[in-house]
Amino acid sequence: MDKEKTKQTKKLVRTKVRADKSIEVEFQKHPKDTIIGKILLYLIIIGTVILPVALLIYAIIEAFS
């Protein structure tokens, strides 16, 4: 059972060499399915939504005080 399970797992990143000797990189798993992908997703959400809103509230409070 363990051999079958390990045999079916895929690597996260797979590289291919094209005919013109360039390297192509493929991701086998969707980024939301990996731990690093989830961390990056949360960092992007915090950086684009939560942080600007918090800084805007801070700027408004400082302007009126």
C-alpha cells in the first residue's frame, strides 16, 4: 500500500528542456494546495487589502487629532 501511495505522488515542480535548449518549469499542484502557496496568498491579501485600510484609518485619526 505504501509503495503505491508514494508511487502516485507527483513532484511540486517539474522541468522540461525544449528543443531549442530552453528550460520550461511546470507546477504540478495548484498553489492553493501547498503550504507555501497558502502563505503567499495570505500575504498578498494582507498587503493589498488589510494594510492599506489600516494605514488609511491611522492617517484619518492623525489628521483629526
